[in-house]
Amino acid sequence: MGFQLEVRRGLDREEDLDNTNGKYAGRVFFTAVWNSEKNPEYRFTTLNAIAVAAGASNKRVYTNFDEFKEELLLKAVRVNLTHDISTFQGEDRVQETIAPWDWEPTQVLLEDV
């Protein structure tokens, strides 16, 4: 399952963040949660953690996939984005990676954004 995340706009205008996280304001990142044949419960545990980070109850039961998508659509979350160096065809490139187990509820009051 693929996810598209956009870094909150306006971070570059916050003094504490203009030279750190603010450099990424408005950027879009993609990540995926893969099914694991060795541990099929991994995917469901991870997706549940993502839904909880988006504000769903930990006891929420979805009857279909559309309910799950609606629960997440346009919701704010906090993720840890790492910048790893990967080599492709002899060239080093920065690759941003979002850890699927490191999604948390946002710490920002969205009314203030």
C-alpha cells in the first residue's frame, strides 16, 4: 500500500525550523507498507499504527478498505524521515526513507497552520 505525504507548509517561516525541517516545507514524499509472507500480521499491525497516528481509535474495526482509506485521507501525522545515501549505477544519491513503524500523531494544532 502506498502513501503520499506532504511536509507542512510554513515550516520555513518558523525561526527554529527554517534551517532544519523548514528546508523541506511543501515537499512531497512517498512510502509503502509491504506485505510480508514470513509475517502477514506485520502489515496489519503497521497499518493499524498508521491509522492511530492519523487519529483513529486503537479499537476501530474497519469493515472494508474504503473505510480505512477515508480514515487516513488528508490527516496530519508525524513521521521520521531519514536521508540515506544509496549508490545506483556508480552514483551516490540521497534517498529519503520513512520508517513504517515510526508514525505518530501530529504535535501541531492544525488551526494554527
